[in-house]
Amino acid sequence: MYLRTLVVSGFKSFAEAKIDFPNGITAVVGPNGTGKSNIVDAILWAMGEQSVKSLRSERMEDVIFNGTEQRKPMGMVEASLIFSEVTPRELEPVSALLEGLDQATDVMITRRLYREGDSEYYFNKIPCRLKDIRGFLWNARAGARGQSVIEQGNIEQLLSASPQERREFIEGTAGIIRYKKQKAEALRKLQSTENNLLRVRDILGEVRGQLRTLNRQAKQAEEYQMFLREARELEVQLLTHDFRRFFQNQCQFENELHESENQEISCVAEEARLVAEHQEVQLELTSSSETLKEAQDRFREIEQQMSHAFTAIQIERNRLDQYEQQHEQVMEERARLNGEGQDATGSLEALRERLAQIRCEMEILSGTVKEGEGSIADLAVRRRETAEKVDKGRETILALAVDKTNQENRLRSIAEGQSSMARRIERLAVEYAQSQTDQTTLQSESEALRQECSSLEGQLDELRNNQDRLEVNLQSQRETREELDEKILDHQTQAAGAESELRAIQSVFREEIGYGHHGEGDEASIRVACSCIQEALAERMEVPEDVEKAIEAVLGERLQAWIVQSSQEAEMSIGQFKQHEWGKGSFIPLNIPRQGPKGPAEWWSVVQHDTEVLGLAVDFVQVPDELKPVVEALLGNTVIVKSLAGALNLMTTHSWFQGNGPLLVALGGELVSPSGVISGGSGGEAGGLLRRRREILTLEEKLNTLTVGLEEAKANRKSLLQEIEDVSRQLEEATLSIREMEFQMLTIQKEASSKEKALPDLVRRLDALQQDRLAEEEEWGQLQVEDVEVRTRLEHLNQTRAQEDEALRQLLDSLNTLDQERQDMLQRLNDTRMNFQSLKSQSDHEQANVERIEREEEHRNTRIRQIDGQLEHLFLQSRKSQEERLTNEGLVEELDIRKEAIAGTLLELENRHAECMEGVKRLDGLIGKARETLSHIFKSRVPIEGRLAEVRAKFHAVQETLTMTYEISTDDLKYPQDAEQTPEVLEGSEQTSGEEKTGQWREQLQGIRKKLERIGPINLAAIEEHAQLEERYQFLLAQEEDLAGSIQSLQEIIQRLNQTTNKLFVDTFKELQVKFSEVFSALFAGGRAELILVEETQEGQESEAPTLEPGVEIVAQPPGKRLKNLNMLSGGEKTMTVMALLFASFLIRPSPFCVLDEVDAPLDETNVVRFGQFLRKMADRSQFIVITHNKRTMETANSLFGVTMEDPGVSKLIAVRLHELEEVS
């Protein structure tokens, strides 16, 4: 896989750019500030870099192109990397994204960022996560920044880094990063799973408590529902009685309302008749009003027409007066135009004569101008010939001057060469003498170095023997430490198991006694609530293991009895038991006097020697002194026997079943009492208390023993660790001494070897210096001969230059004379031309006046014709106006006659309209009386409707309650079979009146409601909630099991990842160690370098605490130096050391590509050449992109990219394929 193309849009200074990277070495060059490093930032950003500081920005939005004076800022940035020749193995982390697609060998990853802050990632244009892109790059070994991108600042950072940070670099080389990411993700899942398991267990504890509470609430809910059913039956009976009563009242009020409605109907009919008659009269009144209005409209229309006719007559009279005025004005204008035409004819003849005279003078001046132009053309030919001769003379003089200058320069160059050559000859003589001296010195130094090397070899053997002894001692102590660690781990495991078992047994023991689930410290514990209670009886007793069942069978629940000081405290405790509803409890007051048996009973002498009898029960029990009277009172008449058969045999033999014998108990827990009661079988509720008490004591003793042993082992381990640390320090000092001795010996050997190799070189150098000196002397003679020739040539050039200067001066005088003649002739010709132009202007002016006068004459004739047409039009308009006036005067006379006829008809219509108005007023009075009667009927009906509405509302409320609340149909309740009888409420009750029954029902209902109030708040959903909670409890148990299994699986995965990463690191470290030493020696032409693993402990922890993974230290010593600190290296040496480490990592596991940002800046020319040679060697393994200012590095590259800024603020790329240029050349 290699990086083929980078495509950016709107990234920093690159508005748009596409860079195709070829295989091999690509150099990116350009002035400072043009955007070279922005290419590195774009590659890092596209690979998913999240650090804004690494991108040389303050905010992530700063990478978006911000615009220039000519270009607008962009709203988003996008960068894409295209990789070619991608293998299927490298695509494994993103196989889910590419599922169902064709297998591709080219891959494009894209990152996009908007100014709003939204970010997107694409893999082959498919939306994906940053995690997918990083997984692909890590799998292809292109995701580790230390290997893929190296900047100038990273070099100092890697050398000054801690050993752990250097280890991360090697882990990146080994490809461990992706495993570490998987491990970190597994650890996060493990932590989350453990937290979930804790939460599930907490929830399980809460659910157990809730189940007990819901069981109690469910019983209360059932009682509550029973009372509710009884209350519902009584409420239904009461509602049925009210429904029937309201229904009867409703029927009564509806009959009364019906009678009132009949009266209303008759009154409304009379009112309707009067209204109909009123409408007929109103209709007649409307008709007469319309007829009257029409007559009035016709009268007004005739008056309006007469007014219009009078107005038209007056308008026509005014129009005739206006026509006469216009006729007079037009006649005056026509006379004025005839006078102006006669004056213009005279002026036109005078202008034409003046125009002919001017044209004659212009012909004379035109001939003079043509003669002058011919003379100037002849003079220009003569001047051009002379100027050409002058130019040739100047060219000749210039050539002579150039030749003279060259000869003078050559002369100076010869002098400088002679001076330089003299210095070189002198220097060669000095070097020859110095080389002879160096040859003698080298021979003596080589002999001294061989003697020193022999001395160091003897010291080195002694140091190595001491190192072997210390290593054997250290290995023995480490084995002892491992044995102690195993012993400590075994003790810790046993102690943890014993402690866990102890807590479990103590919890069960205390819960059975009555302390509560969490023991004495629980807030709900009886010991906490009752301060007077000391302990339970079982806690004070110690019984042998073989008689535990027998003692437990005799004492039974009395083992759980609480010990108090007095009977008053016992009474107080019983009261608290009742108050908190803790159930029953037994109490043993210590201050009560108890009379035990003064000596053995009579029956004891009979059975004490029997083989089945083990002894009195009191003898087997050990208790404190204050409890001995209690135990004697409880177990005084109890004998322990071996078996139930033996007990029965004793009771039968001695006839003790009549109540005069002891209580016999077998080892299995069977009881035989003197009253004839035999008990046995499985253990009761209190069974096992003494056994658990014994187990608790045994485990406590075992835990104490293990704790003591663990402390002793830890103390031994601590002292052993101190010894190991001392031996390790001694071994480290011995190793360091050996390395320094080896390094010193190696340095001496290399110095001796280099000096021996230098002797033949020095001899060759002496020969070369002698040959150079002879060559310089020969060249000195050639320069002297050349100096004489140049001086002769220079004298000849000076003579030729003087002759050419005189000829050029004569030609320049002739040229000046011709220029003066031409100037005078041009002055005369210009004066003639100016006169000609003046006459031409006068001619044009006069011609324009002639044309103007002719246009004015034409306009006057046109206006006269228009005036004649206007006079004819005025005559016709005047005649038409007189005819219109006569027509309007006839119309006025006709309209006056029609007006008189309409006035008579209008008077008759007004009288008829007045009669209709009187009839309407009479009918309005009758209608008002009818409506007043109807109003009285409405008022009397209002109370009836109000009572009916009230009854209907109550009826509908009861009906809705029965229908909606109780879901009872009311159709059968309206008409009972016997209206006077009311239904029976209870069986066997006597029939009473409806009101008495209603009272009894209400009293019963009130009593039930009081009972419901006394019950208090009820959770009616307790039964359903209990079932749901039980189901949830089972689900949580299954979840707990699944989470425990997940934790185990994750721990196994983490262990496998640790094994894989450790193996990869060890293998890579060994390979890198060898390659680093080889590359370092090659880059520095000698010297020594190696990588060392160092142990580091976490700060603030003791020496026996777990240590970090071993870090990596770099030891680098260039030729002739014995440095103990990398910070003492120069800038170039630091760069070469880091490049040696980088090249070594590429030799064992190459990265697909590597970007080097000005890493060659601190290097001198020799190291740059070595750096370039190694780049060429590595180019077939990886692709290199080098940003540089060094010409040597540019010569190493196969391709060259130049970054410029043609437009300010916008970077542009120019590409050159250097290998193609080499082929062409």
C-alpha cells in the first residue's frame, strides 16, 4: 500500500489542490510562508488528528480557508487521501463497511468539517466513524504518528521523552497500538460490566424488600375491595329509588306545561291573522310608494333635460365668438410671413457671390502646398542616407569598446589567477610538510592504542566474572521471591475465603438469632433498638461438636433467648417487640434467683455407669459464671445418651415414664421425656445454632493464624526485595562498567583501525599534493604568455578607436545641417496650410448660411399653406355650431309641455299614499294587544319550565350515574310492577315504606364508608405489582448470571491481549536493537548505539507495589565521544540518532509512507549526503515525502513539488518529475 493522491478543498492556504504522490522520494520545496507544512497538516487532519495544537491552530475551525482580498472565505473544509495497492488483510478492520461490495485495491478516506462544527468521515464515500478510519490505518501501520509523520520538533521530543514514551514508539513499530486500543476498550467494558453487576445486586436487595411489603399490601387491598362491592350495591339501590321518584315528578310537570302550550297556540293564531292583514295593507302602501316615486323621477328627469338644453345653447354661442377671434389671428400671421420671404431673397444673392470668390483663392494656395511637400521629401532622402552612415560608425565604435573591455577584463583575470595560483602553490607546500608530520604521528599513536587495548581486555575479563556471579545471586533471590509471592498469594486466597465464609455464617447466625439481615450494626437490628438486650444465649455457650445436636434438641428455641439484666428490662423489651411488631421473643433475666439441684438426683446413681449414658448435659456446656445458674436450671435433669434405642431401654427398665425420671436426649437429637413424650426427626427452626457458633469460632481462629502467617511472609518478602534491589544495583553498576569498558575498548579499536587505514590514504595524499604543485607551476607559465598577447591586442584597439571617432564627428555635422534646412522648409509649408484652412472655414460658413436661408424659405411656404387650411376649417366649424344652437332651442319648448302634464298625475298619487298610511297604523295597534296577551302566557309558564328543568337535570344525573358509573340499563326501572312497593334490601327483612328503607340504606352506606376511611391508603394494584415484581426479580437473577459470565470472558480476552502484545514487543525490540546499532554506525561512520530496557515504579508506591511495563532508554555515542546524556548531543547528532532509529524501524516493519518535515535543517552537508543515501536505500521499502530547503536533499528526490503563492494568501503547487528530466538529458 502507498499514498497515491491528496485532495484538499478549503484547507488553510489551499483553496483547491490535488497532489499525486509517485512511488519513491518526493521533495516539497518553496519559500517560507507559502504553505509547505500545510500539506503535512492536511495529511494528519485527513488521518483523524484531533489535537488542535498539532495542527498549529487554536480552534479546529481555523483549518478552514479564511479567504483573501480577492477570494471569499469557504464554509467547509474537505481532505481526502487515496491509497493504492491495498491488500485484503489491510481492509479487515473495515470489512463490515465494505460487505457486499467488490474488493477494491484503491481506498479513499475523507474528512469534512463545517464552520458550524459538524464533522463527517467517509470510507470510499461511505459514511463511517473515526474509529473505522483509525482501525484501517493502524492495521496498515500508517496510523502511528511517530512512524508516518516526523516533524523537526518531534526529534527533540523523542530524545527528551521518558522511557515509557519511547516504549510507545517501539510499540507503534510492532503494531501493538491496535491491540492496546482493543485492551482499553475491553477494560472499559469490564468496568462498565462490573458497575452493572453491582447495580443489579443492589436492585436485587431492594426488590426482595419490596416483595415482602407488597404481600402485606395485597391482603389489605382484598379487604378494601370487599367493602367497595357492598358500598356499590347500596349506592345502586339508592339511585334506583331516586330515579323512579324523579321520573314521576317529570311526568307531572310535563302535563302542566302541555296545557300552557295549548293557550299559547290559540293566541298565536289570532296574532298571525292580524299580521297577514297588516302585510296586505303594507304591500298596497309599498306599491303606491313605488308609483309615486316613478312619477317624481320622470318629473325630475324632464327638468334635468331642460337644464342641459339651456347649457348647450350657451356653449354654442361662446364657441362662435372664439372662432371669429382665431380667424383674425391667422390672417395677421399670413401677412407677416409674406414680408419675411421678400427680405430673404435679397440676402441669398449676396452670399452666393462671396462664396465664388473664396473658392478661387483656395485653388491658388493648394498648388503652393504641393510644391513645398516635394522639396521636403527630397531633403528627407538625403538625411536618411547620412543617418545610416552615422549608425554604422557608432556600431563599429561600440564593437571596439566591447573588445577593449574584454581584453582589460582578461588582463585583470590573468593577474588574479597568478595571485591565486601563487597562494595555492604555497598552501600545497605547507600541506605536503604537514602530511609528512601526520604520517609520523599516526604511526606512534597506533602503537600506543594497541597497548591500551591489551590492558583493557584484562580489566574487562575481571568485570565479566563479577557480573556472572551477581547474576547467579540475583536469579536465586528472584526464585526465592517468587516462592514467597506464591505463598503470600496462597495465604491471601485462604484468608479471603475464610473471611468470606465467616461473614456468610455470621450473617446467617445473627439473622437466625434476630439481629437482622446485616447483623448488629443494622439500623433495624433488635440489639440497636433495645439497648437493654445483651446477647443471645447461643452466643455465650460453647459445646463439644459430638453433643451439639443433643443440646440444641433440649434447649430448642431457648437458644435464641435474649439475655437481660432484670425482669423489668425483659418487660420493657416485650413492650418494644409489640410496638414494632417484631413477633415473639424469649428473655432470660440474670438477677432472678434460681435454685439448682444441690447434688445428683437419685436416678443419677442408677444410670451413671450405664454404657449408653454419656453424662449430664450440664457437664458438656461451657458458659460464663453469671450464666451457670441459667444453664443448670435449663439442663439440670437432662442426661445425654448414645442412641434413641438406649434411651427407651433405660426409661422402660427403670419405669421412669411415670414422671419420676430424667429427660433423656440422644446424640442424634431425639428426646425422651419422663412424661412419655418422644421427639425426633429433622432439625427444627433453631437447629444448627450451636454448630454455626462453633464454626464461627473455628474460622476466626483460622483467620488469625493465616493473618499472622501472611504478615510474616510479607516481612520476609520486603527484606528479600531490599536484598534484590541491592544486588540489582550492584549488577547494574557492573553491567554499566562493562558497557563503558566495552565501549571504550571498541572506541580505541576503531580509532586504531581508522589510524591504520589513514596511513595509506596519507601516502596517497602526499603523491597527490606533489602532482598538484607541478600542475600549478605549469599553468603559471601559460598565464604569463597570455598576458603579453592581451596587452599587444589592447594597443591596436586604441588606435582603431581614434580613427573611427573622427569619421563619426564629420557625419554628425552634415546631419545637423540637413535637419536645419528641413526645419525652415516645414515652417513655410505650415504657414501656407494655415491660410488654406482659414479660407476653407470661411467657405464652409457661407455655404451653411445659404442652406439656412433656403430652409427658412421652405418653412415659410409650408406655414402659409397650413394657415389657408386652418381658415377653411374655422368656417366649417362656425356653421356647424349655429345649427346645433337652433336644435337645442326646439327641444326646450317640447320638454316644457311634458312637464305640465306630469305635475297633475303626481298630485293624485300623493293623496292615495296618505290613505294607506292610516290603515297601517290601525293594524299595528291590534297586533300589539295580541302580543301582550301572549307575553302573559309566557310569564305563567316560566316557573313550570324551571321546576321541570330542575327535575330533568336530577333525573339525567341519576340516569347517567346508573348508566356510566354502574353500567345499569334504566329502561326497566321507569315502570315497576307495583308502584307502592319498594324492593327488598336484605333477605328476611320486613316490608316497610320507601322512605324508611332509604334511611336504612343510607345508614349502612355511611358505616361502610367509615370502615374504608379507617383502613387508610390502599395500594389496589398491589397484587398485580407483586406478580410483576416477582417476574422482574427472576429477570434480574438471570442478568446477574449473564454479567458474571461476561466479566470472566472479558478477563480472558485481556489476558490473551497482554500475552500477544508482550510477545510482539519482545520480538520487535530484539530486531530493532540489532538494526539500530547497524544504521547508527553507518550514518555516523562509526560510533555505538543501543536500546536498553529499564524498570520504572509508580510514584508514591512502595517497592513491593506492581511496577509499570519496562521503559526504553537510548544510548548513543558518536565516534570519538563518550557521552552519558543524550542532551549533550548537537542538533545534527540528535537528528541523525532519531533518523537511525526511524530507518531501523523501517528495515524491520516498514510503514507504507513517511512524511519528513524539514528534519534535515540541523544537518551539515556531509550528514545531508548520508541522509540522502539512506533515503534512496529505503525508497524501495516505503514512500517518502520530504519537505526541505536543502539542495542536496532535493537532488535525492525522484519528484519535486514547488509551493508558491501567485495570489496573496493562496498556495499553488508546481510538480516536476526529476527522473524524466534525467532520461531526457
